[in-house]
Amino acid sequence: MNIKRFHIETGTGRSAEFTVPDHWDFPMVTCLCGKCAEPFFNRSDRTIIRIDPFQYKYDKCDICSDDKGHDYVIFEDTRLMAA
């Protein structure tokens, strides 16, 4: 299995580096509260990872504007997109 690296920087100054399988692509960085992030966790065509698991300061959720958002990166599985 091939792997690739992504270096992600958020608008709030956080950054992270991810080593992911070759079929994960199109990373999208977004800020989500727990309620808005939940639908992404059980999907087979996307993978969601919290950028900073130790983040203690909340940001505004990009979907509902709740003040309890965390930064996430969402990858799409290109194997399922081609099907």
C-alpha cells in the first residue's frame, strides 16, 4: 500500500502532518462542533480526524455557528468515488 503525507494549517495557527493511505485524497479543513461532526464519523467514503486532540480553546462551528467547535480534517476515499 502506498502512503502520502499532508501538511495541514488552519486559519487559527494550528498545524499538523498526516501520513495517510494513497487512496485518501481531497483534504478539507473545517471547524465543527460535536453535533455537526457526528455524521462524518460513520461514513465509509470519508474519514474525519481532529487536527489537535488536545485543543482546549473552542472555535466557532462552520455549519451551525455554535461556539464549541474543533478543527477537523476530512479526507475522501477515492476508491469509493470511482465506483
